[in-house]
Amino acid sequence: MPSYKVVVSDPKTKKSQSVEVKDPQAQALVGLKIGDEVDGTIFGLSGKVKITGGSDKAGFPMRQDISGGVKKYVLLTEGIGFRTGAGEGKKKRKLVRGNTITDEIYQLNAVIV
């Protein structure tokens, strides 16, 4: 059974809070993708909450441009999962997670809409 640690940010107050979501509320999140909006009552909040990212149990980040809930090696030059300290024009093959929430996901990032 899935359980998630969700970090919900409020853009008005510039504060974030961590919420632990367990069954059956966590089961409602399985299958959703990055960018989807859900009801905030799952997290104990009022209003809508938009999923913006996350990471799996091993710490691999979720990327919006990888479809599905799979782990994949992709060639990156910038963005999520790539550190910019590599220098100008560098490319690196990194392991990242897809954009769909599965049982393997540990942390989710969200923002109040």
C-alpha cells in the first residue's frame, strides 16, 4: 500500500509544509501525472493543489517529459536531474523517473492553486 510524503507550498505566504498521506487517500493519487490538479482535502487543505514533481524511494527525480512511471536513462543538458556545475555544453546520461505517480514514489511536491 502506498504512502507519500507531500511537500505543499503556498505561493502567497512563501511557506511550505510537509504532509504524510497514507491509505486510502494515497490510493487516490496513484496514476496521476505531474501538472494534474487534485482536491486539497486529501492533504487536509482547502482548495485545489497542483502536483509539480517528486522523487522515488532511491532519490531519483521525476521529470515531466518522460511519460509513464518508469525509470529511464536519458541524455540531459539542463533541467531536473542535472547539476549545472558540469560546465557549458556538457551532456550527461542520467537515470530519472517518469511523470506518473506509482507505488515507487516516496516524495511529492505540490503547490496550492
